[in-house]
Amino acid sequence: MNLFERLLSRGEEATHETTRRARLAVRGEESGGFLRRLLIVAGSAVAGAAAAMLLDPARGRTRRARLADQAAATVRRGVRTAERTARRVQSEVSGRITAMQHAGDEGDPFPDDVTLADRVQTELFRDPSVPKGQLNVNVERGIVVLRGEVPDETMRGELVSRVEAMPGVWAVRNLLHLPGEAAPQQVVAAS
């Protein structure tokens, strides 16, 4: 077989293949051929436009620098978001583990004075009948000092008994007085 015959046979094969594909396309039997070509053309057009924009001799350097800055900023934002999410998840898990560990605890049996004062105030002032603006609660070394004016003797006894029943309270000094009574004076011992 000489060169001319080879070229002729390849041409005939190409013609037959093209004819076969055309018939399949007309019948609609070619699956995805048109769509695939369309996507290739569209992708090529986008790639060409991007190359023309980035390789432009007049403004290409500026565009490439801006694109690099924007890409770096996007990466930094992603890293910060991932770190923030990791910290949030870590703190939530840590908090839940701590909550499960201390689920049965009733709290510190010997809290410091500030914490004890807050607990006493929370317990007393939860009741709306207690006159909040007229009572003063101080705590020194576990001893709660109640000062102020209460409307009646029943409330005075009730407040003292509620404070005495609280965990962490060593003793209660009752300096509460009724309306019209003089406020009791606390005697300060000389040391």
C-alpha cells in the first residue's frame, strides 16, 4: 500500500465516522456530545478572557497583584473562621464536660465572703415582699450581718432563719429593726 492509498483510506474512514456521528446527532442518540462541546467552548472562552485580562501589558500586573491579594484575604478569612469555630466548639465541649462533672455538686461549702453575700442577697431579695432598698447585707469571715428596717417582727425572724439555714453561713448578726424603733448598735470589741 502506497502513501496515496493510505491517505485515501484514512479520509474514507474519517468521512464514515463523521457521517455516523451526524446521523446519531440528528436522531438524538448522541448522549452529552452537544452539551460537552458547549461546556468546552464556554470554558475555553472564560479561560481566554481570564488570560487576556491577567496578561494585558498595560494593566495585567495590577490585576494579578489584586487577584493575589484577594485570594490571600479569602484564605485568611477562612483560617480565622475555622479558628473561631474551633474555639467555640472547644469552649462548648469544655463547658458541658464541667457541667456534667459538677451536676450533683451543691456548690462550695465554704465560699468567700463576696460570694456568700451575693447568695444571701439573691435568696432574700427573691421574695417580692422583702424591702430591698431598706436592707443591707454584709459578710465577714462567714458571719452575715443583717442591717435595716423591716415592716414587722415576723419578717425579721423569717429573714434571720432563712439566712441561718443557708450553706456556708457560720452565724447571723441580727441588726434589723422595726419602724419607729432605734437601730440596734453593734458593739465593737477592742483588740
